[in-house]
Amino acid sequence: MRTLQALNTLHLRSSFDIRSVAHMGHIPRDQCRIIARVLGLLVRANLLETLSGERYRCKREVNYAYLSGIVDGAMAGLRRNTSKEPKMILTLGRHATHLQTAVHAEGLRPNFESTGDLISHLAVRSKKRLTLVTPFYDHQGLIFLERLVRDALPESAEVRLITRCREEIPLEAWLEEKPEISRRITHRYYRKALEDNFYETSHAKLILADDTQAYVGSANLTAASLKLSNELGLWVQGDIAIALFRLSQALWNAAI
């Protein structure tokens, strides 16, 4: 994280290299490989651009608090990539001191600090599409989604959002006010009318980075899920992720 702290100062310069980051962050030279990996993640997140001579330039101001979550999640993801087995993902709310103590007592370590970090990690790793299947969203969730598109999602990727129904803030009205990001977000509602005023709805929670990595669990696109609630799910890759991607395609085709 000293890399990000150093970038908070270096973003004012026209350009810098890995040695500049190491010097500003008081990072030993033998950790330059780690710095290079972090810088590579920020390039993919469209926050840095590469220049000639292995130099970099910040495309916008680096928000340390937000980016630390992205980098923490991405680095954890790199460590998990050695196995295709499902992984338990426990995301903790900011006040989860009691559960954190209990989990540590069992010899477990949560993979992400918050659900927002988890979604940010998947966004950074999406080359074509980040798929969000969630029954509920709220105002804070939409603010997070806007920041996700601006700061974490690669420019080549889009967001596909499948939700249950129109909440207090209709997605259409919200997107009309955000023309700079609306072109990168498509959405549909899964709500089918049945007899006797009943509806067929989707209560699934699924987040996909293309068809390569997926989270299926309890998290919604709401303030409570993103920052406050303790959420639990499974992180999957390989054939299971491909099957879940096909399921998301089916949900999209059946939605309106």
C-alpha cells in the first residue's frame, strides 16, 4: 500500500518510473516487482498510462482509500488463480469487529475488506463485460456503480445490470442524467407477470468478470451490502464460471 501512498504525491508530476515510486514510498528495491504489478493493475483500471522508457503518468488523481481496495482484491485474486476450486468469500462490513474476531479464532482470514472491494476487483479484471445480477439497488449503489465505471472498469468493457424491478430511482432516469457513462451500461428488469397479481422475479446475486471469474452469494448493489453488512458467497473460475455466464445470458434474454 506504500505504492499507492507514493502515487498520491507523484500524480502531480508529468511522469515517473518505478524507482521514483520506490523512493517516494520508502520501498526496498527488492520489492520493485511488486510495484510493477500494482502499476500494471492501475494501467488496466485506466488510471495510469504507460510512456516510453518504462515511465508512467497518472491520468487522474489517485484516490488512495478507493484504490487500496481494488489493489488488495486484485492481488488476492492473483494468489487464488493457481486453483480452479471454489473459494469461500467472506466480505465484512466496516463495523464487523465481533465476526472478524470469531472468524480469526477459527483460523480463517477474509479475502476482502468489503463487498465494494470485491466488485471493484472483478471490474478491473473484466476485459469485455462486467455482469451484475442483483434484485436490489439504491442511491449509494448507483453512486458506487458510476465510480466503478469511471475509475475501475477498463475502457474496452461495459456493464450489464439485471435487477428485479424499478426501485425508487428508475435506472432509465438515472442514466439520462449520466450521458458520459450511460453508453457503457445496459440494463434489464426480471419481473414477469403471472395470474392473480403475482410476479415471477429473480432474487439471484451474481457478479461476473466476462466468463472467467464469478462471485455468487448474498450481496446486493446497496449501501448496506457494499459497506455495512457481512456477506458470504463463493468465488469460482473455470467451467463453473462459464456455466454461470451462460445462466446470466439466459436471465438477460428472459428479462425486459
